[in-house]
Amino acid sequence: MGCSRPQPYLSWSRLDRGLVIVLPGIEGRSPLNEAVCEGLVDGGVNWGIELCDWTTSVPMGYLINLRDQERNRNQAEEIAAKIVRYKMAHPERPVVLVGQSGGGAMAVWIAEAMPPGEKLDGVVMLAASLSPDYAMDTALDSVKRGIINYYSSRDWFLLSVGTMISGTMDGEHSSSAGRVGFAVPSDRKRARAYEKLFQVPWQKEMAASGYSGTHLTSGAREFVASYVAPFVLASMWDRGFVDLVGRHKTDEFLTPSSPQAAKPSKPPRSTRTPMSQPSAASRPVRPDFGEPSTRR
């Protein structure tokens, strides 16, 4: 996995607070997903933040990344094992996944690959390339807070036309859950499990933060700072909190005395460092937690 390039938000002090793994789309590491990491820092996330490129090293291997499910699930298993090693080294520290586009599917598969008794704290999906009927039961059972699915009906070109032609990450030729949301099962028992799935449609107010509802803007830096970082920082999610995030009213919940507040509180935003310019002061490290071998 391509996790060895500059990782300025992986100092030991950050890792001792928690870990966010950012999973890019099928394009691999790029300024689009580096902006996700920078947006998290802008939003006050002072945990370790790792941009983990799960894609193949084959040049222009977009279709491999999109359609090779066996390889992708192997990568998900390796990342899940890496998370377990992190949790052993940092007990009780939270772990949240943020996946954009194809990375949203990877986040779900990583959750599914977590061993019994080991749970992620949460998953946030941005414009996920999974089919709407994909069964989320196992992934939802593997997270404590839940799964957030940001989707937009305006994302019609890549997540409707594109996935109808080339397929979704799970191999269905259909529109994607990142455009229309996931279908909630009618079966009462399964529907209860889906209570931890929080689906957030694009709203025109989000455009002010750089997310116009289109695919390539789903990881806009300001959008991530305003609409994703609060979920990382909150220790619990419910429908009321999800609605507050959508209305930019999270300050009243993210106070030290609130149930949702995560410890420690936000650092000054001036501590951020561009992904391309590692800070000597923060001493970025390569915490492989026993780095998994690279599979291709």
C-alpha cells in the first residue's frame, strides 16, 4: 500500500490521540484526497491522519482499482490488520475511516474485515461508489458510532452514467449509493441494524464550503472541515447530531461537557501543514504498526 509518501500528520503525539485513515478513490493519492486530510486538520482534528493509497501501482490502472474485487478485499484485510496493530499499541484510542468515491467502498470492506471483538469507531463515506442495494449489515455491526453516507443527486455523470457503464466497486452496473443513497431493507430485524447508517443528502448550503454536489468536489477542503471533522471529533452520533452538523450548529455539542465531545479539545488551526510539505517540528513518522506487506 502506498502509505509511505509524505504523511505530515502522523507524529507520535497525534497518534496517541486517535487515528483517521483517509482512503482515496480509484485515481489513488492526488491533490483531491490530500485536501481531505488538510480539511480534517482545518476542522480541528489533532489525531494521526494517514492518507492510505490502496490502489495498484500499475500506471493508469483505474479499471483494475474499480473492478478487481479480490485484490481490493485483500487490501482491505491488510488495512484492517494494520488497524488492529494500532489499537494494540494505543488502547482505547478512536479509529475513524474517511473514504471518498472508491475509497468509500474500501472503508466498508475494511469494516467487514475487522476481526470479532474489534470495532472501528466510525466510517464517513463521501460520494461512495457502491451499489445502492449493497448489504451494509456486517459493516454496521463492526462500527461503534455508525456510518455516514454523504450522497448527491447532482453526482450523475460519474456515479450514474459512469457506474452504469463501468460498474460500481462491487461490480453492479447501476447508479451508486453516493448518488441516491443506500436502500434500507424492509425486514424489521435488518432495518434495526441500519439505524446506525446516517444518510446525508447534498444541500445547496454546502456549496458555500466548496462542495457543489459534483463528484470531484465531494472532498473539498472547507467542506471536510465543516461537515466531516465534527463527526470525527464527536464521541457519539445520532440523528440529532447529524442534523446539527448539516446546519452548522455543532459548537453547542462539541463543548468539553457535552456527551459528543471528544478528548482532547481542538488545537489551534494554525498548526496545519500542507500534505506536500512535511513539518520538521511535528516530526512525521512512518508508524506502520508492523507495516503489512504490499500485495499487487
